[in-house]
Amino acid sequence: MCGIVGYIGKRKAYPILIKGLHRLEYRGYDSAGVALINTAGQLNVYKAKGKVAELETFCAEKDTEGTIGIAHTRWATHGEPNTQNAHPHYSESERLAIIHNGIIENYAVLKAGLQQEGYTFKSDTDTEVLVQLIEYTQVNRHVDLKTAVQLALQQVIGAYAIAVLDKDHPDTLIAARKGSPLVVGIGDEEYFLASDATPIVEYTDKVIYIEDEEVVSLRLGEEVDITTIGNVQKTPEIKRLELSLSQLEKGGYPHFMLKEIFEQPRTLGDSMRGRVNVRQDNIALSGFIDNKERFLNAKRIIITACGTSWHAGLIAMYAIEEFAQIPVEVEYSSEFRYRKPVINRDDVVIAISQSGETADTLAAIQLAKQHGAFIFSICNVVGASIPRVSDSGCYTHVGPEIGVASTKAFTAQVTAITMLALCIGREKNTISEEQYLRIVRELGQIPDKIECVLKQNERIADFAKTFTYAQNFIYLGRGYNYPVAMEGALKLKEISYIHAEGYPAAEMKHGPIALISQEMPVVVVAPRCGTYEKVVSNIQEIKARKGRVIAVVTEGDELVSRIADYTISVPETEECLTPLLTVIPLQLMAYHIAVVKGCDVDQPRNLAKSVTVE
């Protein structure tokens, strides 16, 4: 959840750290802080409640000199969001400072032991326990900082990405990870450290992804030194970043979310490039081709994901069962990992995650791997933990998604899973060649059709103002568009703080219809396909009870347009591809309602982009 950044080199560290925190603020923004060792050997720690801008204001008159430092933007876990609990944390002597992303599960036991040794604590965090433990180990075992970190982490249960400074050694930065991401950037006589590559790309394209239970020592004038917490030497593998600075800017849009919504025609083209051939009559996924037998022999496919990715997984269930005729189960990763699931060696487990660092999903596939299942991941971030643990997979290649509410990642995940379902079905002969070719060709037209939907942005913005009064929304859909209804409801909840629920349209009569009134807007996803007539009946039932209906319909639909209060049209397409079009109006509507309400669209309260802790 939290974002960490570090620098050691010849430049002034503070501006690099602050800029890095802004780039990482999507990971958490409850509080922020920075630690710097100045030329006089002083270790200065500055912290502020709130966003990074608050920290900048606080530091305006402070001593921010120094060429080595660490910084942190927090999503609160242990302890409420305040300055006291903000990172970095000092050790007892104030000789060490630490920043931490993750959760130390046995912190209470460690804290009690340190208190018996006379240590006192100023915060409510598990992180302060860790820095005290490191200092205690360093002093009592008479070891250097790196060794103290290794020994301390051997006593820790939980997840962490940490960076530690020692004011007595201003030429060294120590970091380590387990279960939380950490990447090192290699510059010209300088090193960068961050939770992901976004703060690093401006300075270098050479990076090292730190693995679980590895400790890295960054020292001026020396090569990167990596060992395990058990002190086994590791050889760093330097990789090139596939990321540009322009991808991290708003590009003239008022918010990253709106930019990312409008990027979807291009990003879906990027997702399909090299996979759908130029004639649009064949799909080639290397992750499938190289592991064809595992998919063809699968008795069952289990999809595990969280949040928006789980909604993409539900759409995947419809597509795989229709085209490949393989039973599919879609699991919340947080439940799957704890309920003693039955997993067989001939199962294929598909993990879906935008960041590739989702803690519950990572734990779920590790569990499945222990049972011998084949792991296939769909992920956006190259080099992330989930694809590294997986046996095979498919990157979505949509570029960085900065807005906390996922948009372009969702449509790319649906595209990727649809391509996989078509590949399996064609190889198994469970889809006709005619249907296969029709869908593949239509898939190639989807970017242009999304462009058509986006042209309605101003009209959606206009009528969205009407619904800022609402305290509740219901979203309805059927078949492939039932998960779209849930995704639309989630978007509205996330960024406007309006309570919204998504239901299968036919389930409305089993309870939710009791909520229908003039004060309850109902969004119905009703493209002209599949169970269209039944959805029309649901709309009529709502209108009979004076409900207000916003309908997403196929272009040329006159029936629903006469009944509904507002309609948004999408071009006609294959039923399995309708989610790629029908979700766009719901993204735009949520965005515009939130903007009119004055909400922070890109950084909604209590949320963070990447959920790297339970």
C-alpha cells in the first residue's frame, strides 16, 4: 500500500525524494515523511499528516541538505493517520531511521520483548518496532547495519519492504523486501530505490527487481550488493525499463482517471498488438502456445483476483465456459487463500492483477502452486511479483495506471482473457471457425468503437450533474454485462462515495426491488443481445414503481430509449465483447458525478492503488 523511495549519490536528495513521493502517492496519502543525512552528519526526519504537498509545506523552512535520504507516503494500517505514526521512524537513539511498506504480524511480541529491555515507543506502528529491533540487534550483537537488518528480519513474521539509514554511515543505504515490491535504479555514481519504477524512470532505465527475503546494500563507489537474510550472496540481474516519463504525466487532462479512460482505444490496441495478426483472422498468445497441453488437459480453471480484477474474472468465466467448454470458478483471493480449497494438479489457476503485487492474490497462487496447479497470470506491470511467481502469463501492456480507480486496466484484462478463451476454444474445436473469425475481426474494431462512445463524454457530464443528490444507486445487468454492472457500481463507490450495488437484473425481484423509488437511480446495462427482452421487462418493472432509469443501450435502440429517463448508446458488437463498450459510459458517469461533488478523483479517501498488505 505505502510508497517508499530512496536516493544515494552526488545530487541533492530532497528534490528527488519529494518528486518520487508525488509519483508514488497513488499508493497511499494519509501522511508523508522524509529522512536526510546532511553534510554535518545529522539525521533529520520531517513528517506531516496528509498528502505530500503538506510535507513540502512543512519542510519549506527546514534543513533539507544531504545527498542521501529516504521518504515515505503512507496508507495507514497500524495506528491512525497522524504525524506521530507517519514514517520515517527513528530508533531509540535516533541514530537509525526506517521506512516500511507492509505489516509485521508478530510486532506485539517483539515490542513486548524490547520494552522489557528498556526501549520506549513514540508511535502505534509496527514499523517502529522493527527499527528498534534492528538497533537492539546492532548494539547487542556488535554487528554492522546490514547484518543487523538480516538478523532482525529472521525474527519477523509478515510482509515488508524497508529502507534504513544510519547516521554513522552516511555513505550507505540498506533495504530489504518480502511480499512487498522494491526496485533499485542504477544511475551514474548514484542509486535510486522505490516501491515501483515510476520515481526512477526520469533518471535511469537500468533497474534491479529485489526478490523476497533479499537484503540490498547501496554504497557510494561500490557495486550493488545483494544477499539473502541468511547471508547467501546473490548476483543482481539488471533489466531495462519499458516505461516513459510522458506516461506519468496528465497530458492536459484535469485528472489521471479521465486521461486513462480516454487512453483506452490506444491501450487496447497495444494489448492486442503482436497477438491479433494484421489480417485479424488469428490470435497468438505465447503464454498459451508454450503451455498448450496444460490448458487443453485442464479439468477446471480457477480464476483468483480482487476488486476490479475480480469483475474481469467473472467476464472471463462466461467467455471460457462458452468458447472452451471448461468449468470455471471465480474466487476472491482473500477468501480462496484461507478456506482450504480443493486444488488438483490438472487445474489451471489464472491470477488477474493490475499491479502484480496484490498480496492476497500472490498468496493464493503460491498456495495453488504448492498443490501442483499450473499458474497463469494476467498483469500490467512487467517484473512484478505475481508474473515472476507464475508459470506463464500475459502482460496487458496498457502503461502505468495512476488513477486509483482502475479503468484501462479493466478493459485490457477483459481483452486478454477473451483472447485466451478464443485460443483455447479453437484448439479444442469447441468454437466454430466461423464464430472464431467473426469475434477476432470484431475484436480488432473495438478501439474505434470505444472512440465512438467517448464522443458522448460531454452529454454524460451534463446529465451526471442531475444525480449528485443521490445517496444510493442500483446497477443491473445480465450475462456478460452483469459483471459490468458490478464494476460500474464499484467505480461510483470508489470515487464519489455514493453507496451503489450491482445485481443480476433478474435478481431485482428477489429483494432489491423494495428499494425502488423516485430517489433511487437505477443504471441498467441493456445492449441488444442475449437476454435483451428480459432486461427490458426489468426496466418496465422499475418504471412502474417510479424509478429513474439510466440505460446503456445499443445504437438504434428505440424500445429502451422510450422507457428510460436517460440513455447512452454503444455500437453494436459481439455479445462477448459488449463489456468493452458498455463499461466506458459507466466509467465516465462515475467520474463526472465525483467531479461535480468535489471529490478527489485520482486519490479517493481511504483507498490506495496497490493492495500489498492484507
